[in-house]
Amino acid sequence: MEMTAQQDVRAKQAANAPKHPTAWMIAVSILILIGGTLFLYSFVSWQQALLYVLGAFGGFVLYQAHFGFTSAWRKFILYREGEGIRAQMIMLAAASALFLPLLVKGSALGHPVSGYVFGVGVSVIVGAFLFGIGMQLGDGCASGTLYHIGGGDANGIVTLIGFIAGSVIATTHFDVWAKMPQWEPFSFIGEFGPLGGFLFQLVLLAVVYYAVTVMEKRRHGQLVAAPLENRHGWKAIYKGPWPLLVGALLLAVTNALVLMISGKPWGITSAFALWGAKFVQLFGIDPTAWAYWQDEAKRQALANPLYYDTTTVMDISLMVGALLAAALAGRYTKPIQWKRPTRMTIGALIGGLMMGYGARLAFGCNIGAYFGGIASFSAHGWAWFVFAFLGSLIGVKLRPYCAYKN
């Protein structure tokens, strides 16, 4: 049967119509992952290539499980819904169990292994508090900002710009905060032994888990679990969404693998200071004169190409992993909303500045200080948790002024 003229026009229009963006996003993200892995394997090391893959896996998990630190705290503060915080406690317990043998042995794969153990003092308290406010204004923490960008959230780009700027500002007078009063680094396994430290850690995690549960039941009469709508059947494995518990356990495994391969836990924000320092060098500014860059290892990172920096490599792949997850989940069937309320843009920028500044003072963010610090059995990780949460109490109150709905 011959095609009518009208059918012929429709066929030509369909052929010339723009292709569905999802397939392109999937293809591009996979190519970036494969290309980056091969490049790092060829020019740096197999460890750097593997860490690149792990960063992407972390971004994929964060997106598919919608594992948010900022939103979990906000839901509990506003509505006493503690599912997200309980998932974080499970993640920290699993990570602690996986970290313990590595930290006790002190080596893995032929190189030294050590956790993030820092002192608790004025800088940690102030930095974590500022970070807690900023994460609510920026609508995402450090890892959240990166996976939001990969997921097509334009607000995350603004937050990241502020994050980098705040990091640079903090590095210019880092010595002032370093001289503030602080206690010596305190490790639970160092003070109480491996078994005693691990049990003490589990008790602290159980106390938080129990307190959150009691407060939630007091408000609602029962535990409130967000419904998990699985529209994809078995395809949810790659399309999502995933249960929070699955995300928690996979993130714990990811951090333990990072510790094993790189010799230190997963980190995010040190790369932002490095990116900012590289940027100001373009304008003839010498950041090596600043206090933060007096450390020899940091100076070497500043002198090397960015692809030698493990944190940079993992941050970039985290965004690419989230991009792949978002594409598989169908996020890019809808256009990115570039237009945002001015108040939201200003809030995101201020929030990023506060997080960038606070993260340098507090030796890290929600991943490096909170996740990595607690999993390393460091008291500073718990101090970060307490004071960042207190900051979030204020940040949540300020969110309506930034045009956020909750």
C-alpha cells in the first residue's frame, strides 16, 4: 500500500525530530567513565583508575537511593521523620565494622592505611556549625551538591561555585583557626582497644538510632517510612529507586574500598580548595603564600595536574555516576530548570560559601568528617555531627527566606 502524502510528511517530521535525550546521556556518561578509567590507568595508576570507578559507583548509589544527608536531617527537624538518620546510623555501623580490621592492621595492598582522626576544638565546632547552616541554604551537602549536579539540578552549580569560593577564603588564613584551642586527636580504638572502641562506637550509634525512633513514635505514634514506588520491576536495579538501607550498606562498602585502595577514607571538599587555588593562579595570584598550602603534600597537589589528585578524580566521577543514574531513571526526559528564584540562587551561593569555609575549618564535610571521621572511630567525627546538626536547626529556619518550600 502506498503511503499518502500526509503520512509521508509525518514520517519525515518524525525522522527529523530530535532524538530522545536519555539515550545520549547514557552513552555520554558511559563513554566518560570508560575514557576516564583508561586515561587514569595509562597515565597515573591502576589505583587511581579504580578510585575513579568507585567515585562513579558512589554517585550512582547516592542518586538511585536518594541518600541525602541534608534532607534526612531536615525531615527529622521539621516532621520528626527519622528514616534517613536511622539509615545513616546503619551505614556508619557497617563502615565501622569494615574499617576496623584495616585500621588495626595499618596497611592494605602493600601501602599504609589510616583513618581521619583529628582534634576537637574551636575550628571544628565553628566549621561544622557553619556547614550545618550552609547545607540547608544550599539544599545539599558536599556529596549532595555533586550528585544533584549530575542529576540535572541547576541549583547545585550555584552551590558548588560558592563552595569553591568559601574554600579558597578559608585557606588564606587557615593558620588563625589552627592556632585556636583544641584537644588532641582522640581515637576510640586507640584509647579503648579494637574491641572496646568498636563496642563504644556501636553504643553511640544505637543511642542516636533509639533516640530518633522514640521521638518519631512520640510525634506520629509509629515509624513513618516514605513509600518506595517501584515502577520498573527488576529493572529497578539500574533504574531505581533503591531502598535507603541498600544505599547505606553500599556506601559503607564503597568507603571501605576507598580506604583500602587509597590508604585514607573517602573525601570530597579538599578538591574544592585545590580547584579554587588553581583558578586564582590563572590571575597571577600565588596561593602557596597562604597558610593552608604550607604543607608539603598540599603543595605537591597544587603543582601536579588535577588528575593526580584522588579527591578531584572521585568528585568528577561522582557527578558522572549520578548523571548515568539520572539518565537511566528517566530524569532527562524533562528539560533542566535553569530559571530559579533569585532568593534561591542567593541562598545557594551563601550556603556554598558557608560550607566551603566550614569544611576547611572542620577537617571535612558530611563525607570526610562525618562519615569518614566516625567510621575512623574519631571523636571529631561525632563532634562534627553534633554541631553540624545544631547548625542545621538554624538553616532549616532560614530556608523559607530562600524560596524553598520546606
